[in-house]
Amino acid sequence: MHICRIKRIVEHSDIHKTFFLDIKMDAMPGQFVMVWIPGIDEVPMSLSHIGEETAITVEKVGEATEAMHRMKEGDKLGVRGPYGRGFEIMGKKALFVAGGTGIAPLLPLIKIYEGEKHVVLGAKTSKLLLFADDIKKIANLHISTDDGSAGIEGFSTDVARMLMEKQEFDVVYVCGPEIMMKKMLDLCIEKGIEMQASLERYMKCGVGICDSCAIDGYHVCKDGPVFSSNVLIKIKDFGEWKRDEAGRKVRI
Ligand SMILES: Cc1cc2nc3c(=O)[nH]c(=O)nc-3n(C[C@H](O)[C@H](O)[C@H](O)COP(=O)(O)OP(=O)(O)OC[C@H]3O[C@@H](n4cnc5c(N)ncnc54)[C@H](O)[C@@H]3O)c2cc1C
């Protein structure tokens, strides 16, 4: 475990902050780290910035992420990793579909992808759209909001369908709520396009030992978090079931 300091904090919204850390990490987009918040918990976080700078983008949802949001520049965090399988770069034209905080693992991939790139950035409302200005500079950006406060009113999957009906893509990269990723899988199967999605499950060890993130014989921490469509179609729990912190199966 590396003990590192928070170099810089960028506040995007009431519930989103990016924490730049004073470590260098050799990682693939889609890989994650286990972040230890001293005295509170250890939680998995995707790397939203890789290379020159290392950062994680954190949505405040519960105890650990609230504690992180209270932290200041100079405070210490523990980091283990990088872990898991990241995105595989393929094809010459890609569609990236992000829902909410799901843009975090996709951002470093969008930056290094060398072909033509279209990004659907979806959020509940305009204030929760992350990294839109950065993405606009490097890709074709299509925005959707549930309430119509920016871009097209509707879900990111609706915009993705519109784009996929008009254009051909070699690959679709997805991260967001699992219901949305399941819809994208169905759409990609219908169109015969390869998809890669980053899954979220409750994790304790991050290295395939504790079984917390087991899903139909796969460990999300080791075999994922990025899975390709040919594996996702075999995972019956995908879009249906997850496990809570006690290991109980709960409906998604
Ligand atoms: C591989 C991987 C990568 C991840 N990357 C990121 C990332 O880049 N940024 C990020 O913000 N989060 C990311 N997460 C999710 C993050 O790990 C959890 O949000 C975090 O562990 C919640 O901890 P907590 O103690 O704050 O909340 P808990 O106290 O554990 O949960 C509080 C409440 O929030 C709910 N909850 C938990 N997680 C989520 C969630 N993701 N969305 C909505 N509700 C939730 C719980 O069901 C519970 O009701 C990732 C998860 C995985 C597995």
C-alpha cells in the first residue's frame, strides 16, 4: 500500500470531487485502486486520470465517500493497486457511453484512443455532467440529461441508439448504472457490435480472495471490472442481482 497525499481537489458538483494524488501509477484505463480512508473504510475507485497525474473522481454516496469529500489538500490516503482488467483498445471508430460518475474510468481511455471518437455523456441534470469541457476538446460530444436541462432530454442509451442507427462503430465502451449497461448490451447485440463495460460490485480485498464481488463464477475485481459483451451475455446476474456488504443477493 502506498501512503500518498492529496495534491489538489477539483469540486465538480455538490456530490462529485476529483482528488489528484502525489503518486505516479502505470495503469490501463478501466483499472481501479483500493483507497483506504484512515479510520473509516477501504473502497474501490477507478482511475480518472492516468499518466502525468493520478486522480480519482468520487461521488458522495455513503460513509467512506462522505469522509473523502471532507478531506483537504495535504491529507493522507492509502492506495493499493492498480488492479483488475482495464479496457482493451480496439478498432478505428469508437462510441463511449457514460452515465453519471461512469465517465471516470472512460476519461483516460477517451484521451488515448487514437481513432474517431463519439462520447455520449448522460446525467440526471446539467450540474452533474462531468468533464464535458475536457471531452469537447478531444472527441465528438453528445449530451443527454434526464430533465432536459442540457443536451437531449432522455437517457444516454436513447442518444446511443440514435447514433448507432446513423453510423457504424467498431466498438462501444460503457460505464454507468447497471440497468443502463444492460440496455447497451442488448443494443450492441442487436447491432452486432462488440461492447466493453466496467462493472461495479461490493469489494473487500480487490484481488480475488474474499468472493464479495463474485458474479456467476467470475470475480469482478480480477476478471473485470471491464468485461466484453461475449462474457457479459453469459453472466445471468448482470443487470439483475448484486451482493450487499454481508454477501446477500439483492435485486438491482
Ligand atoms: C471497480 C470499481 C470502480 C469504482 N469506481 C468508482 C469511481 O470512480 N467513482 C466513484 O464515485 N465510485 C466508484 N465506485 C463505487 C464506490 O466504490 C462506492 O460508491 C463506494 O464504495 C461507496 O462507499 P461508501 O462507504 O461511501 O458508501 P456505502 O456506505 O457503502 O453505501 C451507502 C449507500 O450508497 C449505496 N451505494 C453504494 N455504492 C453506490 C454507488 N456506486 N452508486 C449509488 N449508490 C451506491 C449503497 O447501496 C448504500 O445504500 C467503484 C466501484 C467499483 C467496484
